[in-house]
Amino acid sequence: MKHLGRKFFHLFGGLGLLAVYFIFQRERALLIYGALLLVVLAAEIVRLTFPPLNRFIYARFPGVIRTTEERRLSGIVPYILGVGLSLYAYSLPAASAAVCFLAFGDVAATTVGERFGRTKIGGKSLEGTAAFIIAAGAAGGLVSNFFIGFSFWIVILGAVAAAVVELLPLPVNDNFAIPILSGAAMESALRWLG
């Protein structure tokens, strides 16, 4: 399986960042996200500024860093930023579901797409997109059971929105766009219905 380390990092990173919010509560969690973002951004700048260090990291962690990230910021920075901004801007149920979409849906899409993806849509596959919706819907369904009054249909809308974001060749990293745009879709639906 390609990029196994990256997939585990993606999954447990999202769950870990979400756990920080529940453990430390809103204000402290947002400060932790900000501090973590600054540390990771500084580390990324150091990695990109010193080619020997960059080559060393790239050689030692090929399952985590993609070839396209060897000379630019990795997806970790937009990941932390997307999760943190979602938990800052949206209601806790919508933000939690959006983070779960990123953690579970994106991993399911790449795993299924790499192995079974036959029907190509740009650089992605229809099979991967279907896996994204199923995994995101299942994870979001657990979130909807946790929060009273958070409809499963809102979750499905968010999961589909997140899958579309992952599928489209947007100019912004999908680690940022998935939680932000799927969270916005759910928040809009909640306001419209509410």
C-alpha cells in the first residue's frame, strides 16, 4: 500500500487534533493549534531552507512526504490550519464532522482509488470518491449520534460536499479545503433548516 505512513498520520492526526479540542476545551485547544501550526511551519521552512536536511528527511520518511512536497510545504500545515479554523468558525457538531471527513474520507479515497480506481475523473477516481463518501458518512454518522439534534442528513450533505472538494483540482490544498468547505455546507444547511 502506497504512503502507508502518511495515511496513518492523516487518520490519527485528525483524531488527535479533535481530541485536543475535547480534552482542553475551546480556548486552550485553539492556542495549542496555533502553537502547533507555528512549530510545524518553522520546521517546514528549516527543512526547505537547508537542502541536506531536506534530502535526509525525504530519504528517511518517503511514506509520509510525497514527491511533490520535496521542494514545497507538506500537507501538514494546511491540515492543522483547516482543522483549527473549522473548530474556530463552526458549531462543534459541524466542525467535528468536517474533521472526521478529512481524517477518514481522504484516507479511504486514496486507499481505494490507488487499489481499485478504474473510472478516472481527472487525477482521481470515481471508486475513490465513492469510498470517501461512505467512510465520511460513517464517521460523520457517529458524530451525529454524539450530538443531540445534529441530523444525519446534514452529515450526508457535508460528506458529499467534502468528497466533491477532494475530487476537484482546487488551487488550495484539500487538507485545508475539505474541513472548511464541508463545514460551511453543513453550517449553511443548519441555518437554513433552523
